[in-house]
Amino acid sequence: ENLADRLAGELSGGEQQRVALARALTQEPRVLLLDEPTAHLDLKHQVTVLELVRELARTEQLAVLVTLHDLNQAALYADRVALMQRGEIVAQGAAAEVFTAERLSQVYDVNIAVSTHPSRGTPVVLADGAR
């Protein structure tokens, strides 16, 4: 609502992202496709957007497909993930099953360490240097 009276050209990239999501939701879709919805957003707005989308998926029976480069966000908010390499799905399932250090290191060609989020129990992915 706080962006409603501003011209599109006056909005930051992050504000434009939030407006695009709001516009999509006003159409009351059954399926929501989001490409990097947290790009250009500060951390607070990233969390707000992902929590909103997750809640809508649960309460409104909304099917949501999101592309994210941030593996930690995917692990925290997705029910299922698909890991892709060169346009092909390498693995899919729960983040804990898909996001293994060995698999991620191979796909991204960097050393990856995977630990467990202290309160959520989801994988936490850290780049650990060049291979």
C-alpha cells in the first residue's frame, strides 16, 4: 500500500519486485511462477516475500514454483527443491536430501560445506573455496 501513489519510474528495483508480486496476487492465481522474487530486496523484504508466498501456498492452496540462486533460502522455504546443472535436473526432493556437500560441490565446481540450521533443521550451504 505504501507504494500505491508512486510512479513506477520512482521505484527501486526491490520495490518493483514487490509491486510485481502484489499485482500477480491481485489476480488470485491458482499457480504462481516466480523468477528470483527476492532479487534486489534487502534481507527483511526477502524474508517477508518468501514467508508470504509460503503462507499463501498453504492457506490458499496456491501452487508455487520459484527459481532461486540462494540455496539457503530454498532450503528454508521450499517443500521440495530441484537442483539443476546445464538445464538438466540433477536431483530433486527435500532440501536435506538434495543439498549434500558432495553433490553441490560437483554441480557448482567449488568446495561446499553443508551444515544444519540451528533452529529450523534445514541445510545451510556454505561455499568453502575453489576446488
